[in-house]
Amino acid sequence: MPDLLIETSLGGIVAGFDEVGRGPLAGPVVAAAVIFDPALVSPRLAAELDDSKKVPAGRRRELAALVRETAAFGIGEASVAEIDRLNILRATFLAMARALAALDRPIDWALVDGNRPPDLTGCRIRCLVGGDGISLSIAAASVVAKVHRDALMTALAEAHPGYGWETNSGYGTARHLAALRQLGPTEHHRRSFAPVAQLVLV
């Protein structure tokens, strides 16, 4: 269960970073950064925050709202065009840098989910494999980023019906792949990803 032990052991201002949307065929990649004041963390957040994939959608939205009310946070995106130009890893790091820039204060430490450090200036970086199950601030960043991106994809689904983005968030589900073959790719599809690239080249 994630907690704040790592954050409090490092000292200074610590932000947890996580991203969502590396695997989808459509939409941006989104990163979030969260800074907790341990004295303001509610018992509910401490008990329920976890890797966003393990939290039901309705509860995710509630927890994201609680994080926004009680913590400092920043959200960053990298666009489909940037993903296609840079590759998904570098675009993810760009989204994390933008999340850092969106925070309302400088930080001393960045706790990053994963094993590859992004290029974040002005702070020290510690990578944690499985960090959203270890660090409460990373878990919070995971939830905030997921809720933000899901809402974005739901809005895009209204303008581009048929692909199922309101439920699949742009991932390559059977419905999404069938719609790609039938309707073709939109401007929100990642042309550097194989299932989309194959259709563009046909």
C-alpha cells in the first residue's frame, strides 16, 4: 500500500510523478506531479489511493478531486504530433517536464514511477519501479493524470464518434481497431504506432 515514508525520508519538497497514455493509439500522453503536505493528507486518501489501474473509475474521479483540493499538483501533456516526432518515451518525459513547470513551487526531489529518469531541471530525481504502489504522491499523480486524460478522450469521442474513446481511452481494443479499418485514422491518431501506420501506408 502506498504511503509517504519515502517522501518524508528525503527531506525538502518532494513531488511524485506518473504518466498515463503511453500505449494508446490515439490522444496525448499525460503526466501529473503531486506534492503532499503530510499534515493535510486525509485518512481516505491514505487508505484508498493506489495505482490508477487498480481503482474503479468512479472512485478515481472522487480521489482525484480530493487530491486537487488538498495537494499541490501540475499536469502536463505531449501531443500526438510530439509523440510521432520524438517517440513515446521522449514525449512522456516532455509531459513530465511540463507537469513540473505547472507546479506552483520549486521542488527538491522528483519521485518518478519507472526505471528511466526524465530530464527534469532544478531537482534531484529518484526512480521507483512500481512506484504507484509504494509512494502516495506517485499514486496520486497516477490517479490525477488518468482522470484528466480520460475526460479529454471522452470529449474527443464526441467529435469523433465510432472509435469508442469514451470507454477505451484510445487503446487498441477490438472496437477501436475495427473503426480504424472502417473509418480511417483521425488527426488524433498516432501515426508512428504500427496499427495506425499500416493503415496510413495502405
